[in-house]
Amino acid sequence: MITLEINGLITSVEEGTTVLDAARGLGFPIPTLCHMEGLSPYGACRLCVVEIGEGPRAKLVSSCTYPAEEGLKVRTASNRVLRARRVILELLLATCPQSKIIQDLASEYGIRRQRFKQEYDDCILCGLCVRMCQEQMMAGAIGFRGRGETRSLGTPFDVQSEVCRLCGGCIYVCPACQLRCTYNQPEKAVCGGCANLPPPCAEKEPFDDMMCYMDPCVACEIKKKE
Amino acid sequence: MSDSPIPQTVRRILECHTRESGGLLSILEEIQDEYGYLPEEALRAVSDETGRPLVDIYGVATFYRSFSLKPRGKHVICACLGTACHVRGTSVIVEELERQLGIKAEETTPDNEFTLETANCLGACALGPVVVVDGHYYSKVRKSHVARLIEDARTGIRRETGEPETEHRDGTVESGRPETPGRLDTIEQFHTLRARLREANDPEQPTIIIPAGTCGQASGANALIHAAQREIGTRGLEQRISLRVTGCHGFCEMEPSVLVEPGGIFYPNVDEKDIPRIIGAALDGKVLTDLCFEDPVTGERVARQRDVPFFRHQHRAIMGQNEKMDPVRIHDYIAHDGYSALADVLAQNRPEGVVSEVQESGLRGRGGAGFSTGLKWKLLAAQPGPGGKYLICNADEGDPGAYMDRCVLEGNPHSIIEGMIIGAYGTGATNGVVYVRNEYPLAIKHLTAALEQARELGFLGENILGSGFSFDIRLSKGAGAFVCGEETALIRSIEGKMGEPRQRPPFPIQKGVDGKPTAINNVETWANIPLIFRMGAQAFAQVGTTGNSGTKIFSLVGKVRNTGLVEVPMGMTIREIVHDIGGGSTGKARIKAVQTGGPSGGCIPAEKFELPIDYDSLAQAGSIMGSGGMIVMDENTCMVDVAKYFMNFLKDESCGKCFTCRKGTQRMYEILDDISRGAGTPDSLNLLEELAWVVKDTTMCGLGQTAANPVLSTLRYYRHEYERHIHDKRCDAFVCGELVGAPCQTACPVGTEAWRYVALIEKGRFEEAYRVIREPNPFPSVCARVCGHTCESRCRLGTTGGDPVAIRALKRFITEHIDPSVYQPPRFRRENPETVAIIGAGPAGLTAAHQLSLLGYKVTVFEAGAEPGGMLISCIPTYRLPHEVVRREIAELLDDNITLTCNTALGRDMTLDGLFEQGFQAVFLAIGADKSWPLGVGGEDRRGVYSSMDFLKAFNLRGEELATGHVGVIGGGNSAIDAARIAVRQKNVKSVTLYYRRTDQEMPAYIDEVDAAKEEGITLHTLVSPVKIRHIEQAQKEGVKVQDAVSPVKIYSEAGRLTGIDLVKNRLGDVDSSGRRKPVPVSDSEFHVPLDTLIAAIGEQPDSDGFDDMGLVINRDGTVKVDPETLATGRPGVFAGGDLVSGPSMVVDAIAHGQKAAAMIDRYLRGADMKVTPSIMHPKTYVGPCENEEMTEVARVALPVLSAESRKKSFAEVEGTLSPEQARCEARRCLRCDLLFTQRREREPEPVGVRESQT
């Protein structure tokens, strides 16, 4: 057993436990987008960062990949952590504004506007779908391609994969767009369904949806574009 | 191309690899070699054969930059985007390649002839900008070379340089095989072989050594080798002289070079035809002085390599070995103590002693972070390793701007191998891997050969030298990914996966390659290991400073004179490296900063150059050591652009796994790009800084955690540059293209469209050219003679390594050939025009008067002197600017709206209150700056001592010749040079000497003027410095002597008349904030100079006494305080400009102030808004490109000038005019920076915020 301190509480966990699991075991909430039980930890979205160490050696690490160490001191919601999460959420909103999960998280962290140029991607490259496909479905139909800003997700050569069983697991786990399955070309392994998301506030009363607190309102932006 | 079906070929390739256990990367590389790209079918075949999912293989193939999934063209042109190339202007070359090929980078022409690629660093940083055409290196490429380079690719001709792969290199691999086949089975056998080799090695035998690393070969070393082989062969000298081909010696700027032993005679920049002479001299034991290195400071020829300043200050423990051996001859290495450290270590039979020895040496990892090597080894030794342990040599030198690892691998591969074997022995490692980036073909080749030789002799493999210890090393090639320098990514790459870093812990020491304990050290670290064991840990630790022992190799590149690899003890200051070894700046532009540590590092400003170079000091200054890239930046480097460059690099090189690294670098680039285009807002900086901190904080690996450093360090030291881009829309370094437009136009204080009149001259449309010149500038003929021509200083032809277009000479040509009446300015009429008083009829005042008159105002110009013209008449010598030219131009400006009142001075004859009472509604003050600063040493009231202004005025206005006998002039500015040149022409003058406190390289005077002065025989007394020696010689022709680095301390006189002065010698001290080195007096160095005349010309200031009583604010230097945007003083209706505001400046600056004052007074009188929003100046009018492209490669035209002899004692104008043919020919040299904007304008609307250039 390994003993560590999280937000001042001392806890013992089995060796190999991640800091995320240890913290959640104590009831401390840590937001994640790329983490899912049953899939291997990946550490891509960086939302789960926590502060470890003390003084000048204190640093942020992703709790989903960092193993619990003997005597480790963890702070899951220090100012430094919260500041970082806010900027990450702002970046996520700027990239993938249609995601309800991202919107809700942003709202929870008090974000009312995002300051970057608005993009309308439908993927944050969290890799849940890749791991779902590989580790749970044992298919390996989709994977990452390229690197850096041209990194993308899809099948080799962008053609329908021979090993894909159209199980829909990738869509099920996706945090960026829950509406993929409504896309009108199901034969394509990775669709762009999110792009067809109608602005929620167009159908509801104004300010009914939290999205409308945001400046600029993402859905309205899309509508304006059209 | 293979004819057999793809799956068969793949199977064949895979078969070879199962035996060699090579990773996926080398399999893909072989497939690419076979087909030129990776066909889909081949990747599917690899998946089928290996059973690895296709998605993995496809991921790897798309992750690494050197793999292509699309067929490539017949010829591949690859431009290096490394930092050193970037600051020397690669982007211009890429733009030109794209334009001429008609494709974008990473595309192939439709006819499949050319593919244009870019690489993030090719490691030939001293030669930038570098372009590689089908594997052939072109160095120092300029825009005008591009057409020829494409032609070379098409025709397959290899010009200038030899091919990197030449026959003799192949041959030596063969000849480098041990003569006694079979391995060395015992340590004794090794010692016997070594003794025999040492005996055979005669140090007295004359030897010609030619460095032929990648840089050397690109500069022409192969031609030298061939010439030497020919000469030795035809003369049958094989027994009398040896030829040794080695790796790089470090002084890349002087390649190709030849070193002659014994004696260490160094011949830089050798021409092939001189080889027979060098061989002859070597045989006779003589030195060819004319070919030796010329010391730029003293002008003396230096024969021995170790006396050359570049080498003198170095401590070449590692680099020094390169010249001793042919890298592919293991016998050379053994003869020079190679493998003796290994033999000793094995003989002692104490592995734990190895680790403690390295710990004792204090060696820290040379890859960047500076982790203790001994500690790392200790940790590895302590790991249980039932399945084996790995040692890795990280030769993935991806830092753009660093290439020392390449040089060691190419020049001394056995030192790495020996280091690794010793390491393995100490730590119990079983497997070694050298991970080399594939951009280094020569290094891979030499290393492969060296590994083979070491294995053959029994240094690698089972039971090494009979010790019972076994270890082998294999080579693993990268495929173009910077992130693979990170240790966990490197391990994945070796395993044949995408180079994605992973979470540490577990650290590689615990779980590395294939899950086995692994220690990774950088090339330079490994190269240090044999040295530690040869000299002993304590001796090693003696070098450098405590905690930072040993030497470090830096690649000193960028805007520095002596580029190359320098090896210095840790703790040397940056100043010593940049100035003493590097020789300082390449030109007149001051060095502003050095960038260390590549994309993970930061910039260190010139003020901090006293910082000792070690891991800890650099980290404190906000940078890192990195692998040792040191890129020197001068005033022509824009820090916003540098940050943007690194973000562009990182957003491509980030693996893309961590969201904050991938998106963060993209967004930082986006913000920086906005700023560089003038679209930044004050909020941009806050957002940029906030984002930078979060990226630093929240990413997983070293790449991400340091990715923000270029932004944070430039923000820390150069925030003002960012603000200048955001608020004023200006890029003072003239780099950010969208803010610069055409540099000649943007650099001009009055915004003259220089590109346009140059283009019109090329087309022979001279009258139009005159109108373009005249429109913004009422003094074209004056400026054609005395302008400081910032247009030429900023001309892209000059800033990219050539000579700028002679713009001022072209202007002179037009003003001489065209009648001014071809330009009729538009005039406005005003009912009841307001009246404006202008004080001072110099260029500022007259320009303002002219512009206000055109706008319909009534203007009265008050002049204190007897005639208008100000400085143009009273101070500028007539041999530069004849009075009749000034008078003619002024006469054309005066009209009915302008009343000129001479002999009336403000303060003496009138007051501001009085002017307003007289009914003037606005006043413009432009009285200039004509009061000389006193020397401040006492005795300046003696006869024979004059201020420069008094001296110049006395002569120019009244014809009085005040100078007699021996004349001394103190100062280095324009008025000092003017005074010296006038004095030398006066009748009773015997000699003229100019005394300057710094060196003439720091002189503020226009360099042309210093040159001309020296031609006329003026002695310059300065710390005589390198580049300007040519100019000094010219000036001396006119009879002026110059002494620099001296300051006056005392004036002697007899009976009230000057007899002489005492001067003290100065040395140059530390660099001050202006980037110049401060003169520091040398104690007890006073010396006496008898003089008859002394002219003090150390500076001028405005004569603004009493102005504060009139309600104006006066600065400490006598200038009047104004709002720089509007030129308005604190008093309503009163404006000021010219030298009165700016201090002594160029004529064209005064004209610009006059223009601005007129515009602002107009707004003021109309009650309009005075606020001007800054705007960007882009070329507007389209003028077709030069149709005769062949003619563009000619040298800059030489201006006709009077001979120095006929100039003495004569006031005739020195400079002449070009002929129409000369002018048109010169105009053709223009690079036509305007076309980018004017052609785009024809296609698409102009971005917001760009104003019309003609206002």
C-alpha cells in the first residue's frame, strides 16, 4: 500500500493506482475528457491536472496518468490548477464549441467568454474512440494520423476500414459530439455529424440554455455563418 | 524502381530486417528508397506480413516527416527552415522558390518534375540559408540564385560544390579495414597493435589536412581533395607527403580550409588552384603568408591555427581531435590514444570504479537538462537487468541551429563508440543503440563504417578484448521528428512506434526500450567519456567551473562574423564567445541578443552578455543550455518574428497528444501571426502570456513544458517590440512582411516610393520617376546628395547578403536629368486664409511653409541668418552639397503665399506672444540644432579652439579659413567628419587628425563620409577595426589621419593660443544597453599632441535658451518637448519640429517633420481631430516586373567620384552622376519587393488597416 496526501487528507491506495483514482476515491471531483474506466490512461486532454510537490518544485501533472507515490502531496483544486483548467476549457470551447460536455464544464468553471478565434472542429483528439476500438472492441479500425497541428483521427487512407464492425463504440464514448450517429453517411467510419447540430437556443427560449451565457454564443455564431 | 509486385518487394525487405532486428522505421525507409514514396499497397503488405494493425503502420508513416504517402517529383528541392537559416532570410528564398516553381511548399509540380520540401534543420547552420537539391548542398543562397538553382536541378549540373558522397569516402571505408584481419582477443594484442601504429605515425611527415564534413563539402572541400590527390599522384609525392581527410574543425565560415602539419599552418577559404602551392610549401616547410588568415583587428597575417582569434580563445578537447584522424580509419583513432581508455578500464576489472570516476568528473549531460551523468549511470547499474539493459546515444539533434553532434559523429565516431562501451561496462548494459536523425547522411555513413570496424577488431560483440564482457551497438535512424529527442519519445521511435512521449514515472532508467532499464546520453556526453578516463576525473573537473565541469561545444551561428563550432570551458561569458571568438557583428547592425537552447530555449539580451555560460545561469536568465545552439541576433532580427518562427516550428513538431501543447502552440502562433500582421490588440499580449504559462504548466513532456519559452523570454526582454507592432504597426527590424511592405518605402521618413521610381527608371520612364520622387519631398536634389538613405540600409538586396540598390545615386540621376517643372503640385485655394509663422528657414521650416502654402495658407518664414537654407547652407560642405543646388531648390518653393523675413531671430527680435498678437494663428518652430557641445576639459576659450559649428559656419557663410598648421578634430559624428574634410582643404593646414573615443566601427557618421574623409588624407585615430580598414585606407588618401579610442583630457596654451592637447587612450569595455562597448580610459596612457587648431565636434544641440520662458518645455539636451504624434508643444497653436525636437538628425528627417507639422497645423486650424491612427504602408501602384531577368545579376554600380588627388584643396563636388545606361542597369538589380503587394492587390482587396501610400 502507498500512502499519500490529497488536499490535506491522508489516504492509502494500492500500488499502481493513479492519483486520479485516489482523489476520486476520497470524493474530490476532477474533470476529465479523455479518461474512461476500462480504457488505458492516456493523458491527452490535460483537464485532470493536479498540483504535486511543494515550493519551487511544485508542478502540475495529469492525475489520470500519474501513479500514486509514497508521501506524495496532491492539491486537486489549487489556484494554479484552476487557472490552468480555465484556460484549457477556453481552448476547448474555441476548438469544439458544439459539445454539450465541454459547455457544461466551462459553465461550471465560470467561463463566460472565450478569447480565441472561434473554430468549429468536431474532435479534440482525446483518443477515447481509438482506445475503445482497440482495447474493448479489439478491432483497431481507427487511429491517430500525422502529428502536431495536422494530427487527426480516422481510418488508414480515409477509406472504410475492413476491420470495422460498425459497432458504434467510438460514437458512444465521444465527448465532443454526441450526435454522430445521426449523420447521413453511416458507412463513413468517422462522420462530421456535429456540424449539423442546430443552435439549441433557436428552438428554446433565450437564455434557457447555458450556452447563451457565453460570449459569443457558439450556436448563434454558426447560424450567422450560414 | 522495382519491377516485381509490391508485396514481393516488401517481403524481401522484411526478410533482411528480421535478421537485423531493425524497427518499423527502417523498413518504411527502405520501401520509400525503393519507390520514392510509401505506396498504399506496400503499407498493407507490411501489415499483412508483420501482423501489426494497419492503423498503427499508417500512423507511423504519417507521423514522421521524411515519409511521403504521395509520389514525389523527379527532383526534390529542400529548403532548410532552421533558425540560423531563418534569421539569414530563408523565408525570402522559399517564397521565391514557390513563385518560380508555381507550387507551394510540400507540393509537386503538375509535370512531376519538382517537389519542393522544407526541413526544420539540415544541420549546416553556418552556411545559411541552405537549400539541398537532390542531396546536393547549396550554401548562402540568395534570392537571385534561385533561378540558377532550379536550372541546375533540371540539368543535373552540380555547381560550386562537390557531392556529399564522393568516391574517396567510399574508398576509405575499404582501406580503413584493419590490415591484420581478425579480432584482438586480449588487451596485450591491443597494446601491441597500438604501439605498432604509433611507431608508424611520423609526426614530422608533412601532412595536408582537409576538413570535409557536410559543411566543408558544401563549401567545396571535395574539389580541394581531388586537386591534392592529383598533385600528389602526378608528382609522385606519395612517400613524402600525406593527405588526411578529416571531419569538421569548427571554423565553418572559413571553409574550405587546409591545415598543414607539422606547424599547424591554417589556410582559410582555399581555392583549388592554390593546392599545388600549398603542397610545395609544405614540402619545403615554408608558410604562404598571402594565403594565411588575416586578423581583422590588426590586419596582420596569422599563420598558425592556434593563433587565429577564433581558435585562440577556445579549449578544444573534443573538437581538437577531429583534425588528427580520418574518421573512417580506426587505426588513426587507435594511434591517437583511441580505445586505450577502454583497454585500461577492462584491465582494471572494476565496473563500479567506472561509475564513480564519471561521478567524480562532475560531467553533466550535454543534451540540455544537465543531469549528472555519473548519477544516471549509478541508477542504471543499480537496476536489476535479467532481460538486459540498454544504453542509448541520442543523436537526434533536432534543435534548429545546433550541429555539434553531427560534427562529432562525422569527425570522430569511434569516440562515441568507445564512450558507450565504457559506459556499458560500468553499468552492466547489454545493448547499445545510436539513434541518429536521418537528415545527417554523412554521419550515418561514418558511424556505420566505424561500428563495423570496431566489431571486426573485437571492441564490440562477445567477450570484448578477452575480458568476458559483451556488448554491441546498433544504429537506429530517425525519420524527421524533433520530439524524438525527448527520451520517452525516442524510446518509442526505436521500438518502431509514433514518437509520442509518455508519462514519467516510470523513468526510462526503470522501464525503457522494450520495458528494459535504459540510460540515454547525448552524443557530446559520450564523446567526453574517453577523455575523462584518459586524463582522469580530477583533471577533467579542473576545466570549467564548480558544478559545471569540462567544456561545451556551441554552434555559433546567425548574425556573427565567425560562424562555426566553438568549444569553450563552461563558465565563459557570452560576450567572450560572441565578441572575442565570434568576432562580433557581421555588419554595422548591433548585436541585440543570442538565442540559446533552440525552440525550448530563450533569448538573452546584449545587456546580459556578461553572464557565464553554464546550466544554472542560463536557466535563471530564462533560457536553457539546450544542446548548445547559439544563434546571434542583431537589430535586423525581429523578436516577434523569432517567437513566431519557433511557434510555427513547434506547432508542427509537437506530437499532438497533449491538447494544450497541440492547440496551445497553434493558438500562440495565431496570436503572434496577428501581431506580426498589425492585427494585434493590447489584449493579445495578455492572452498570449496567460496561454504561454498554461502550456508550460500543463503539458506532459519536455517539449511541451518548454514550448512557451521563446514567447515568454521575448516577452520578458522585448515587450516593447511587441507593443511597437501592436500600437504603432511598425516592425523596426523590417522583418514582418505585412508591416514592412516595401522596405525602402517604409524606411524613408517621408515615405518615398523608392521601389516605384527605381522600377520606372528601369523602364526608362524618367519623368514619371521624377514625379514619384518630388511628390513627398520638396528637396529632391538636396536629398539626392546628402540623404542618409535608410532606404538603402533596409534594401532587401543588402540585408540578404548582397549590396543594396544604389537608390540615392538613382535619385541623383533623375534630379540631374529631369526638369523640375514636370511636377506641378496640386494647389488648394482658401477664402480668408489663416496665417502661420514659421521660425527657421531650414529644411523643416521650408517644407512646412511649402506644404501650408499648397493648402492655401499665408505663411511668414522668419530666418535668423542672412539667407534661407539653415544647415544646408551653413554647415554641409559645398563639396557635398553645392550652394547653388540649395538656392535653386528653395527658389522653386517660395511663392506668393510665403513671405520670407531674414535676419530675424526668436527671442532677440520677437517673442511667441508677439507673434500671436501680430495675428498669426499658429507657429511652427524649426530653428535646428547648431550649438556644439563643449569638450568640458577647460581652456576651450583659447584662440585656435573652435566648436565644429562655428568653424563650419565661418567657412561656409563667410569664407573664413580658421584652421592652420596641425589640426585636431575631436568626435566621430557627421559634423566631425565635415569639419575634418573642410580643414584638410584649407590653405594653411599641414595635417588633420580625427580623434574618436571608440573605434571607427562604432562611429555614427555615415560610412561613406568616413571613407571619403580618409581618402582625402584625414587621419583617423581609433581602435582600428576590421571591416572598415578598406574605408580607412580610402580616407587616408585625402590626407586625414584617424585615432580612435582616445579622449581629450587637457588643453595646453601659450599666451592665450592653443599649443596642444593631452589625450588618454581608451579600451573597449563592456557592452552597454545600446549594444556598443563602452570606452574605458586606460590609466597612465596619457600622451601629448602639439596642435595649432582644435575643433570640438562631439555633438550638437539646439540653442533653445529662453524658450522655457515662452511657455515651452525644454528637455535636458536642449530639445523642445512635443507630442511625437502631432508635434504640438504644450502651448496651444505652437508646433515644433526638425533638429530642434529630435536633436541632430538627417535632412530627410527634418523634411518629414515639416510635412507632418504642415498636416497637423492644417488640422489644428480647421479644428479637426489631431489623433492619427497608425497605419501600414503598402505599395499600391503596379509597375510591371523587369522583363530582362538575365541582367539582374550585376554588381552594384560604382558612383563616379573625383579622384582623391584632385579633391585636395578643392571644393568642387566630389560625387558625380550616373549615365542613363548605368542608371537603368542599376535599377534592374532591384528585387521588386513591391510586386508581392501590388500583384496581390490586383487579385484581392487590401486587408483592413492599410492606408493609401500617397497621402
